[in-house]
Amino acid sequence: MSDRVSLDVASLSHPGMVRTHNEDSVFVDGEAGLAVLADGMGGYSAGEVASGIAVNVISTGMLQELNSGRELSKVDIASGLTHAALLLQQQIALANKGIYEAAQQRPECAGMGTTLVATVFFQNRVSIGHIGDSRCYRLRADRFEQLTHDHSLLQEQIDSGMLTRIEAVVPADIAEYRVEAEDVYVLCSDGLTDMVDAEVVREIVAAKRSDLAEAAAELIDVANQNGGRDNVSVVVIRVPAEFLPTGGWLQRWMTKKPA
């Protein structure tokens, strides 16, 4: 991916002010346009195992595919999704399977699970996959918007989230959006959103959009100052103009779509 312009990225994770260890896991690769954040749950550190499996499986699989030269913007006729979205969907399913199998093989991990939010940026598009209540926000100019829809409360996440005790496959929500220069995206666990109002998140990101590391640090600090009842993780991504193609995505798709 060395010939590719990198996204501007920063990430930070903290155990919070109450928990003794961190069950969140995060992966970011600005050059690949890939970010994965998972918030694990389960006793005896099983949540850490679940989130680690999710992030490792998805990041490893996606990087292999992204480096293969596959045309990410090509649209699959049957599903209506781009290849990037299909790849993300497939890797999330593999992660889900890995977590389920690990839970079956390790009694101490029975019932473990994880929420998840993952993004892959390509040309002037972003594909977002998520399960549970880990979120993705977008700041475009002065408009701050939640792009993911929470799947519900904690107990229902355990019962029908990424991992269930009965089924090995739980589908992720997949969405795609157009990307504009200087968009800022925030991926976060509920350790942030339960402690910090969305308007405060917007204010911090807007004020620190030129220094993403400071934005991430301030978000974590405010969550902890407000009680820090859970692990808190954030990824902040800014799209530089140089990352976007000179031609429009629609034009590229129209010229390359299947006959």
C-alpha cells in the first residue's frame, strides 16, 4: 500500500476509572484506510479475548485483501454492495465464527462476546460494519452525525450481538457513504458515549480537528472525568484531500461496471 496517500489517524484506549483491565481492542492503519474497534464482554478476561480475536481476524484478513489489488469500488450486482463492503462483511463473519469456536473450546470463555465497529476507506467512499453499540460518527463541516444505529441494550447484545450461545453466525450491519475532503470520523466504544454527550464530542473534535491525537486524548480525559465507569476507546480519522481520487467514484464505477 506504499503508493497510497494515508488517512490522518489517531487512536487511544484506556481502562477507565473503575475497571482493573481493558477489554477493548483497537487496530488502525491509515495507509490501508482501515480501522477496527471492538468492546469485549465476558468474565475472567473473556471479553478481552473476544475483542482481540475480532480485531485480529478482521485486520489481518482485510489487509491481505486490500494488498491483493482487488478493485474495491466494483459493485456486486446480487447484493448491491461494493467489493469493499462485501470483504468487510465476510471478515466480520469470520471473526464471529472464531469467537464462537473459541468459546466452545475454552470453558472459561463461555458466553463471551464483543461489540464491533470497522471502517474501510477507498476512493471517495467508506464502508462501515458494526454490531452492538460501538459507534461511528462523522463531522462534515459543522454537521456531526451518528452513522451507525445501536443494536440495543447490554443484555440483548449478549443474547443477539456478535456472539450468541446458540448460533455461530450473527450478521453485521453494513453501510456505505460518500467521503469528502476534511471529513472527520470518530469510532468509539460505549465507554465514551455513556460518559460524554454527543454534543461535547462534536465540540472537542471540531476544536481539535487539526490535531487528532489531542482530540483522542481529550475525549478519553472527559470520559474519565465524568466517572470513567467502563473501558473507553476512540479512533479519530481525518480524510485529507490528497486521499481522494481526482475523478469521481460514480464516473469510475460507470466506466468499469460489468456488462
